Amino acid sequence: MIYFIATFVVFLLVVVAMSIGYIFDKKTIGGSCGGLASVGIEKSCDCDDPCENRKNKNAEAERIAKFKSEEQIL
């Protein structure tokens, strides 16, 4: 029974700590889609519905590719 109580207290402390972090920073826990890419490690995002950051990165990459492919007169 002591293990159950100790485990419950630890989990309760973690939840309280996350709550305090949210109250002060107003930053929620992010999902994993694009998580590795946010630290500089490229990976293929195979999410059915990519997160907003991934959509913005894809749109920016497409814009740059289109800009580079167009003929420019200097």
C-alpha cells in the first residue's frame, strides 16, 4: 500500500508542477508532430493532419522553391 501512496504523491506533484508552469507561462505541452524538426533534426512528418508549424514550414519551402525556379531578369 505504501508504494501506491508514494506513486500517487509523485504523480500528483508532477501534475501540480505542470499546472504551475502553465499558469505562469501560458504555454501548453506540444504534440510530437515536428518535434524532432524543432530541435534541428530533420524527419519525415507522416501525420494525417500536420501541426501548424509543419504547415508553415512546408508553405515556406514551397514558396522558396517556386521563387528559385522562376526565371529572373537582373
